[in-house]
Amino acid sequence: MKPAGFSSKESFSKDPAEALEQLMEAFGTVVMRTAYFYTRDRHLAEDISQEVFLRAYRSWTSFRGDSSVKTWLTTIGVNVCRDKTGVRMYTEQPTDPNRLEQGRTFNVEDEALERLEKSEVLQHVLRLPIPFQEALYLYYYLELTTKEMAEATASPEGTIRNRLHRAREALARAMNKEETIHGGYGS
């Protein structure tokens, strides 16, 4: 069964160069945010996003369209992120600290990434084991089904469901613990 709508391969040009532009327009933000989620480094996320789209461009003609384009790009993104973070030996710092102090202008991506980083729930998610973080991100943020998550991560669907269940439980425990700690101080 082929995916329908904008996420099917048929919705995009057959020409890889034109398809690349369409893919970047449709999924650029999703790919960038996914890379940032895994790396927590904007510059590395930008590099990863470029690599994801380069790989998509190179394999566009061989992509059969058995999964949605979003799932396919997510699979590429997850693999690139895992490759990069698996061998990463340092934490990249901003290249120009002065830029951070000056009144910088934000674009929509910058604002979204900043909000994502500061989110209270996200702070709890980031304390969970990596497989739980990944499961919550792919399911709730990218809105992938468990089947799509299994494809994207090359894991059995049962494993994905188990991780998602355990991640929800761990997140609920962490948030309840935080609420209990802060709730004891009165208002």
C-alpha cells in the first residue's frame, strides 16, 4: 500500500534536482529539527541536514516510494545523526560568541529551536535514555506511526511500542517527581 497525499513520491518531481528543491521546501524544517534534537548543536544540525538532502538527492531515482517521503527522509536523518553522534569527540561551541551578545535577528527556525531547547517537558525528555528520547520525539513531534518509527530506526515494531510505553512511564514519573518537589514549597 502506497502512502497518499503530499508525502508520496508521486507528489514530487521525477527530476532529482527539482525534487530536491521540493523536498527541502516541504521537509527542511523537519530534517533540521530532527538533527538538532539528536545533536543539540545548531551548526552540526545544519551540516547533517545538508548531508540528509544530499543523500536524498543521490538516491531519489532508486527510492521506490514504499514508505512516505517523510519516513524515508527521517530514516536517512536518523542514520546520519547516529553516525555523527556516535563518533563525535567534542561539543561544538558557537563559532562567533560576539554574535550571541549583539542584538541578533532571529528567523523562524532559530525561534523554534530556541523554544524547543527551553521547553520544560523537553528538559525532562532529555534526561531519559536515548532510545526513549528518540521514541518520544519521532512519535509526538514528527507524528510518525510505530510502523514508520520501526522503518526509520531499523528496529522491530514491538521494540518501538515497548520503548514508547516505557518512555511515557519514565517521563510521567520524572514530571510527577518534579511536581512533588516544587509543589511542597507552597504558593
